[in-house]
Amino acid sequence: MTDHAKTPFELVSERPYWYHKIPLPDGTVTPGMDLEPIWDNVRRVRSQVSYEGARVLDIASFDGLWALEAEAAGAHQVIATDCLLGTYENLLLIKSILNSKILPYYNISPYNLADRLDVYFEENFGQEGQNARRFDIVQHLGLLYHLRDPMLSLAQARSVLKTGGMMLIETEVVLGRTDSALVYNGVPGNARLRDNYSVWWAPTMLCLDEMLRANFFEPVKDSQSTIEFDVPVSNPGRADSADRSERETMGRTAMWCKAIEPEGPLTKWEREMLRTFRNPGLDLRRLDWFAKANGTDGFDE
């Protein structure tokens, strides 16, 4: 509970780490990182889709900037998920100061959204239809490159979205290449992408497009905005490259992606994508795709 005897500035100053810069009513801004070019790029793309009345999931919320901005943009309900206790406590503090109605769900990984949000999906008391609480919008921001298994996170994001819903994604990308490649950052002393141990991968632009399509998203290319940006890093996270001349050219891209599903008989490619024993993450129970996956269209060929 917030100590109302203290000012927002005093409350914020007591917290040792902030990632986002969040403005508060008394003029205080939380002391986050200097990432305005990235955040402004996200906002440019986000403005293309209305949040009015939407049910929104913000994955890996950290301090909650994007969840709060979704609420301010008119969302009907915002669920904010993350796993880190320190930033979760930041989010609770800011929620209290702003009297926000966002719902923070703690200790939910981007790898198991469909399972860990089961009560949220199913607690309908007969008032809503099956899976009626699947989201209209999922925000997958600044996350993909931090994950050892980025494809799994995309599959889980698709599983909790309504068909026709939208995902806003923002990620590191490799620029200046036309091939499809998911580039591994490397072990300490051989960083190809960023001097940061928590950066695992970055896709080329073509690879990102294909990763999205393999998880039943249709990238909205007209929405895409890409910038070059040299992300500031701190010494504790450094993973220096032995030869900086071999570094990839890095940028950040943001875009909207529409959640689609197979139409008619499944193609061989679609059947392969739905074989969860090889390609885990797509939750057919949530997606209502059992009939498509297990019907008479030759899925088991």
C-alpha cells in the first residue's frame, strides 16, 4: 500500500531501479533509461490502431509504461504480466499513485501465457462464451531478443489472441541484409549484436516476417517503422566482442501483426506448424483448432 504521507517523488526515489520514464501527477518522472527513440517509434506505430474498448495483454511489463499507456488510450481492460519482482513492485507503486485499473499478474513467463492465465480465461460464470476473454491486442515490446526461444513466445502470444486481433511487436533487428537469418549474439567475448548478456538473438527483417507467419500472424507491412539505434548498456551486462569490425548493423523495428488462422483444409506446412510435439506453444484448446488439427484433412500424414 502506498504511503500517502510521502510525495510521489519521495516514493519513486526509494526504489533502486527504474527502466521506464513514467510521468506522474506532481511532475515527477521515474528515472528510467534514455530510450526515447525506441519508445517514440513504438508510439508512432501504436497510434495506427484504436485501443478504445479493447481487452489488452502487455507481456513483460516491467515498470508498466506500455500497460498504462494502453489504459490511457481507452482500453477496456489491461492485463500486465512479468516475472521480475523488483519491477513488479515498481508497477504496483505507479498503479497506486495513478489510481490505475490495470491488472498486474506476477510470475507469468512469455513461454506459458495460455496456461498461467487459465483462471482469467475461464472465470466467466456462464456470462461469457468459451474463450471470450482472449485478447483483442497483445503488446510484445522489447522482448523477442531477450528470449532463448523466441518462436515459443510468438506461439503463446497467438494462442491468447482472438482471430482477427492484433499484436504490436517491437524488437531488435539486423539491418542491411536481405537473407532470412536469426543471428545468435554469441558467448562472452564474441558478441555479434549487442554488448549485453541478456540479448540472445536478432532476426533479419525477412526472418522476422517469416517467424511471424509461422505462428499464424500476418504482418501489416504498411504499419512498420524501423530505426537505427545504439542502445546504451551498463558494465554489469557487457559481453564484449573480440572484434567490433565484425558486428552486425543493428536497429529496432515496430509493427502491427494480425492474428489469422488456417482456412479450409490444412496445407502440409500448416499441419507441421500445428504439430505441438515438435513445435510447442500454439495452444489448440484456446484457439479452438482441435477440429482442424485432428480432423479428416490428412493432418497425420
